[in-house]
Amino acid sequence: MQVLVRDNNVDQALRALKKKMQREGIFREMRMRDYFEKPSEKRAREKAEGVSRVRKLARKRAQRESGIVTTRPAAAATR
């Protein structure tokens, strides 16, 4: 992974690097490798991730088909 430093602005380059790493899922993978995960826990986690992924896709598909735009609840919007 490579990030260019422009005008000796290291802070900006670090922010860009962190954003790239976040997008690639490196931080999540580091957290997962921090400790041993039992095979049964891994299967359960992967199954739960798959279920949430399918639900998210179905929710997006339903929004696209019906043209419904989801907004925040009225109580939260009035604050």
C-alpha cells in the first residue's frame, strides 16, 4: 500500500493511509488475529455476517424498487 506525501504534509498522508487501510479491512483483520478464534466461533461469526449481508442487500433492493427514502425518526430529527 502506498501513499504519496505532498508538500511535506505527513498528517494528510497518514489520514489517507488510515482511510485506505480502513477500506481494505486491515484494521478488522488485525483485531481478528489478536486472539485465537475457535473453529465453531468462526463458523458462527461467518454465518452471522452472511445473514446480515443478505438482509442489507434485500433492504437496499426493496428501497430501490419502491423508491422509499429512509430518514431518521421524527423524534430524533426534532432535537
